[in-house]
Amino acid sequence: MSGLLPLTGRELKKWYRNPVFFITGLLQPFFWIALFGSAFDFTKFDPSATQFVLGGAPNYITYIVGGVLTTSALFTGMFAGTNIIFDRRLGPMGRFLSSPIRRSSIVFSKVISTTVRIMPQSVILVVAALLIPDGLKFQHGLSVPSVFVIIAAIILVSIIFSSIFSAIAIRMTNMNSIFGIVNMINLPLLFVSYAMFSPEMMAPWIANIAKYNPVSWSAEAMRMVIINGSPSASQWGQIGVWMGALAILAIGLVGLTGYLAEKEIRD
């Protein structure tokens, strides 16, 4: 795809050459897991909750690691569209359009760079979860296929939400508009999901809606391999359903975003 690699390299250079943006982006996952996980750890008041509410996870942090990994990918992906608006308002977009670069490459470079950026954040998050007191425990180990599930889920969630918000930003010129949309959507996506809380902890109507949230699919798939290490055949079947749904959604949104980019980006 014409221009995709150099444009992606440009986006990554903007990331790691900005010390404040680079460091805060890497530290954010640590605060998520250390503060949120420790502050909301209700199992210290009721240890039996690990079996009845947390699906056998040894503690709350182990339970939410998959959800926090998903949430980090969600929030990072949400801001992929802002770079499109920056390029339009600051001038680079005009230069891109006057060169032999496909319009879809401009958008896909944002999606790919966002996906690359989330990976070191995810590694830091897992390390932080392992190091903090009463943190992440792989009590049944972690097989190679399970690690692949975690990586694939993070990548798919990043692609899904990067594509959605890039598609939204394609014809926008006002930065406040995209921030308003992000702020309106991110909390419902987080809290109407199984990222931080199990269905047993939710109102029934919220739990029913959360079943159809891709954030829930990713969090549950990662949670199942983290808690069980090597899931059973039936559990692998359920993981396959969640991962398949994420893959289908990601492919569909990438196709839609590419189509909109070719048709709609004019200036």
C-alpha cells in the first residue's frame, strides 16, 4: 500500500521523540493496575469472593489484568483519530494528498502506529501487576497458546477502536468534537463491560448489554487464559468464539475505514 510504511514510521517517531508523551504513555498502565486494582480489591473483605464472584482468580488484580490490558488498548485507540485532525489543521495533510500516497495509507498508518504503541504499555502493565503486593499470580502457569491469545486480543481491540475513531475523525476539523465523542463513549464502553467487574456484580440489564461489548470479549478471553493457564477444550471453544468475533469486527472496521478514507479525505 503506497506510503504506508514511511507514514507509520513518521507516527512512531512523533511518539518516541516526545519525552513527555512517551514516558506518560508508558507509565499510565502502571497507575491503572497499581491504583485501580488495589483500591477496588474487595476480596480483602470477603476472601470467598474469589470463587463465587471472580471465577477462581486468586485475587482481584489477577481478575482485572485482562480488563486493564483491554482498557489500555481501548483508550489508546480512541485517540488515533486526533492525529488525523492535527495533520489536517497543521498542514501535513495537504502535502500527503499532493503526493502519490493512497488516502487509506494515511489513516492506516495511525491505526498501525497505535497498535505498536500499546504493546510496550502492555508489557509494563503485566510486569507492574506481577511486582505489586498481592498482585498478578499465574497459579496454573501460562502456556504459549495462552500468551498468543493475550497478544492477539490486545492487537484486535487496538485495531477496532483505532479504526472506529479514525473513521469518525476523517471529515472532522474541530479537535473539541472528537474529544467530546471520546469522552461520551469511553466510560460506557468501560463500565458496561466485564473489564473490571464480573456479571454477578452488575445489575442484570447492564450484564446483558455487556455481553455484546467487544471490550467484554477481549477481557474475558484474556481472563480465562490468565486464571486457568491451560484452558480446557470447552473453554478454548468459548475463547475461540470471542476471538473470532473480535477478528470479524476488526476486519470489517478496517475495510470500512479504508473505504471512507478513499472516498472522504479531500483536504
